[in-house]
Amino acid sequence: MFAVIRTGGKQYKVAAGDELNIESLADSEPGRKFALGEVLMVADGENVRVGAPVLDGVTVQATVVSNGRGKKIEVFKYKAKKRYRKGQGHRQNYTRVQIDEILT
């Protein structure tokens, strides 16, 4: 059984036992359990349910594993022949979660 969920403006295909990095959550201390309610699709073998846009009564239970920061992305701007150069870096915060179960 797997599900497609939406969180942080992105969609993820998840199954029980998966670990994934999602956009940083506000109350995300390690060990906290929570439910992801925006389930777009659930598939169980031959049975496939697709929401319009979300499925009612279907949730995905998850546990926070850790918090972290992604790799640094270097942003460099310049204009040729004008002596304009600007460098900037960015590291995105994320929350690592483990999917416990899909409740249909």
C-alpha cells in the first residue's frame, strides 16, 4: 500500500516505513507523532482511490526523526563588463520524518 501526500507545496509518494525529508515543520521535536491530512491518492494493489483534490477520512501517521539543514546552494550574480559581482549562499531547513502507517 502506498499514498501520495502533499506537504510544504510538494508531493511525495510514501509507504509505511519510509523516511523522507520534508519542509521544516514548526513543532518538530524528535519523537513527536503527527498526522498528514492532505492525502491525494491511495493505492492498495488493484484498488486505487484518487481525491478531488484530497481524500476525505484518509490520513498518514508519521513520526519526526530529526531536524536538519540541506546542502549549501551558492548563488552568484554578475554583469559582464560592469564590475558587478555578488555572491550569496542558502541552506534550506528540513524535517526528517518516518511514515508509520496509512489509515484509510
